[in-house]
Amino acid sequence: MAESVATGPKGMFLEVWQGRLKASVKVAGEGPPLVYVHAAAGLRWDDFLGGLARHFTVYAPELPGTGDSDPHDIYQVESLWDVVLIMGDVLDALGLSGVPLVGHSFGGMLAAEMAAHWPERFSKLVLISPIGLWREDRPVTNWMAVPLQDMPRLMFRDLSSPAVQRLLAMPQDQEQLVMAQAKFVWALGCSGKFVWPIPDKGLKKRLHRVRAPTLLVWGRDDAVVPVEYAQDFASYIRGAKVEVVDGAGHVPQLEKLDQVLPRVLQFLQG
Amino acid sequence: MQVSMFHLMPYRDLPKDFEQRYHSVWVDPPWWELADADKVGQYYNWTLDELVYAARSGLDGICTNEHHQNAYGFMPNPNLMGSALAKATNGLDVAVVQMGSTLPTTNPPIRVAEEYAMLDCISGGRLVAGMPLGSPMDVNYCYGVPPMEQRERYREAHDLIVKAWTAKEMFAWNGKYWQLPMVNPWPRPIQQPHPPIWVPGSGSITTWDFAADHDYCYCFLSYFGWQMAQGVVDGYWARVQEKGKDMNPYRLGFLQLVVVSETDARAEEEYAEHVEYFYHKCLHIAPEFAFPPGHHDWESLVHMVRRGGFGGLSMNLREMGYRDFVNQGCVIAGSPETVRDQLREMAKRLRVGNLMVLLHIGSMPHELTLKNIDLFAREVLPHIRDIWDDEGWENHWWPQRLRKPQPATR
């Protein structure tokens, strides 16, 4: 059984991008450093991150404009190229190099871009259902065009998992609920700035540069990025391993936390 | 008051169960199942004829606008229509109101400067230059602009267009979204320094500020009547006053659906099905297309969520019928007396100087549209024109040559 999260992360702000941004970074855990890049809807400190934090010090930067950063910071970021370099600024400010990098969905694409741009910088790469490629025969679902109430069914094959239920729990306090909902939508808008209308910004031309040992984790029933994309990613990244998770959708690390967390830890610590 | 006829150019013959069978009237309605190109050719021609008829009947202006991939109103380039209208109305004191080319998706935006200048030249200086932000359906879904960039692109396009019209020297444009090495458009507009600019909006504070700061006419295009609009319009006027601007009613444009017949009962008989067609079918827009994340800025988003979320409308259009739409003021309908009384009250309450009336609605056939225009022009218009005369304002947002008697141009 998954254990519940022991403690929440600490927040810190780093002045980067010539002082135009105060980047928000969440930190938790003990052990060697690890960098986590969140998905399109913003950072949520979920049970998967809680699990990683029992073995690593997890640094999770927030995309400018999302989470605890200033919502207007998104206007300082003009392109995907800017996003990659801002992440570089953040890692520089944290003094992180030679560290493992984990990313989910939008964050998987971003992690792949970072690992392709700085092949020496990351010791391991874990991409969980990353976006970033495009197949005519199996197009990626436009998650921004899905009514909010349909979002859980799109994201999760298995809604029953306790980790998923904890993620979907909404604040009881009315004002907190308003802000949580607004931040959720705003985060989709911020990340959408770099992938709308088609989440293919040329990553396939750059993926061959990734040199970190790579693990790809995919839910077999992913309704956002179909599982066929796992082989496409693997074909571009030398030696990449693919882990397909039965009974899981787009968020296998929560839907099947008990399988995915040990597998990821084994890969990172192996 | 200046009164212009607005036309959307909808598909007039959607199936009876359209809103049950199809997901949305906008973005994804299947052309091959629903539409017929021969009929559409007829609709475009009727639309032009109806607007020219309005011009000849004495309306002050005729309006077209830009939308894509829908059965609600599909003039993908309103300037093609505007061009035909400009030529056909030469010699008449009527403004060609383009409401208009969507700024963030016209590439490069000097295309708007050029096409509007052409229309101003063809019409002899009768152009009103509408500068819309564009709907999320058109800009984000049909034309692929990231929602988060739409407003920034709008501002840059606006600045570029105005500079392209007014700069005396050729210049280079080094923008965030557009770079042009040598900007020197031919032609430039007849109207100097540039044609009057109208900014359509849907109630966001940023657009009120933009219009007020630039001294443009802010146009609230609402289908939900003047009672529902009162809050938005009051907010706009409060903003205008805060900025120390005058309360010239011509700073505000407003769109109103209007149907006129001999009596109130006759109006219901003739127009009910077309009004219901409009609200049930033409406004059958999938909510996810209307509210993509990033389209509203942060402040508006928080405001919306706090007020109870997305979807915007508190009314369920499908459950409403003609009488509901009339009672709510969505449509001003009835005999000439009824219509003119309500329009006068509406104009006074909202402080509207530039009124736009939608005289073709939904599935309305051509002959009935001509009747509506005719009755409106003869029996209503003369009774509402003088509304602001006692206050003595000048309509700075109207083509100069149409403000005072001028020799006709050809």
C-alpha cells in the first residue's frame, strides 16, 4: 500500500532571467538531489513525489506564471527556448549538475528538451508519458479542449487508486477552492503557450542528443498520449528502456503508484 | 444617434434537430453533412443585397464581421464583403463599418492597414475601422494562436496598423510577433490621420481601458439584451469617467437584435421561429471552445471562477422561447411603437451613441428581412435618431465626411 505523504515541500524563490523572474521551486526530502518537472496543470505535491522524497532531495521548479510564482511572469517567457534556458538558470542558481531528471507529460517534454540541450548535465532521465512528438495516425488529445468536468476521465484509467483520489481532492475552504481552480486553469494556459495548438515543437530533431540513461514510463491505456508514442521516443533515445504499465492511463505513477515508484527508484538507484 | 445594420451571414437552413445532433455550431460542424455551397452562394448575395437595401433605406451604416468554421456567421474575410458594399453604396451617406478584420490572426497585420485603406479609398472616406480581438473559437481553434498570446498579439498588431497608416517616413518594425523591414503601405486611407476606430469587447476591464485610453469607440456586442448589458456598460462608463474623459455617448457602440412588424402579435407570428433558430442553433457553441485556458487574463479568470465558473450564461437558451427572449430584452420586437419606445429607453439607459441593429436573424428569409429593414427604416429610425441632439455631442467616431453634408463621391 502507498504510504501517505509525510511532509509537504518547502517553497523557495530564485531570482533568475536577469532579475525579471522570481522562480518558484518546491523542495522536499533527504538524500542526493533530483529534479522534477511538472505537467501542464501545474505542480501538485502528490504521493509519487512524496515517495521520491524519501530517497532524494526533490527540487521541483514551477513553470513561470504557475503555482506560487507571480501569474504575470508568464509574459516574461516568449518561447519554448526561453523555458528551457530559464530552467537552466534555475538549476545554475541551485548549483545542480550531474543529477537525475524526472518529468511528467508537459514536464516530460520539457525534461527531454533539457536533456537534449545539455547532454552532460543529467545523470539519469525518467520521462513519464511525455508529450512532444506527433503521429498522424494517433494524434495527441488536445487536453485544453476538454471540458473541465471530463478531465479526470481523460487523465486516469484508474480513478480508484488512493493516490489519485488524494490528488483530485479539492480544498473545502471557498477562497482556497477559487484560487486552486483558477491556478489550475491558468497553469494550463501558461504551459499551453508553448505547445498550442499541436504539441510538436521539433523535439524529434533533438532527442538523439540525449545521452543520459533513460527510462520511459507509459500507461497502456493513456488517452492523452497513446502508448504507441513510447516506442517513438525509444527509437530516438539510444538505449532507452520502456516500462508499460497495465491498467493505467496518462498518470501511471499515481494510478499504479505501487508498481511505478519502485521501478523508477530501482532505475535511479541502479 | 447613428444607427447601423449589422449582418452575421448565418447558414439559414440548419436541420430542425441541429442542436441535439451536433456538438457545436462553431469549429467542428461538419460542412459536408450540413451545408450546400449553392445555397451559401445565395446567402452571401442576399446578405449583400440586404445591407445595400438598408443603406438605401436610410440606415447610417452597414456592418460586417469576421468569423471562421461555423454556421453562425461565416464571412472569413469581411473585407471581401466590405469591398462590394463600398462600391454599391457610393453616392450614399452611409458608413462602411468593418467590425472587422481580426487583428491577432491577420498576417502580417499591415494586411489590415492595407485592406482598410483600400475600403476607405473605394468608399470615398466612409470607412469605420473595427479592431476586434477575435473569438477564442476563431483565433485559438481555427487559426491556432495560443490563447495566452492573443491579447499581446492584438496590442502589437494595433500599434503596427496605426503607425503604418500615420507614419510619414518608411519604418522598420521590430516587434515580438512580427518583424517587417520596410513598412510603407500603399494606399493610405483618405480619412486623416486615420479612419475612426471601434473596439468590440465582451466586458473585460482591459478592453475598456484600451478603448478609453486611445479614445476609441467601445462596442459591446451582446445577444442578451440591454438589461443584462447594464452592468458591463455602467462599468465602462465609470472607467471612462475615472480617466477624466467626457461622457460623449458616441464613445459607446451597442448591438441589439430588432424585429419589427405591423403589430406585436404579427411580429411573433413572423419572427418567432427565426429568433429561436438563432438562440437555439446559431449560439449552440461548445463551452470548451469558448473558454480555452489562457484566453482570459489572470484577473478576469479569478473573477469568473469566483462568480461560479465557466459557461458564463446564467440562462439556459435551449429552454427559452420567443417570448422569453423578448421579455428579457434579448430581442426588441413588435410594432413600430413598441420597438421605438424600447430602443429609446435602451439607448438612454446605456448611453449608446452608435447603435448597431441585427435586422437579419438566424433563418430569416430574404423577403422577411427586407420587410424588417423597411419597417425599421420608415417607422422606427426617424423616431430614435434625435436622442442625443439636445446634449450637442459630436460623433468623433464617425467618418468626417458623413458628419456634415458633403458632395457625394463616386
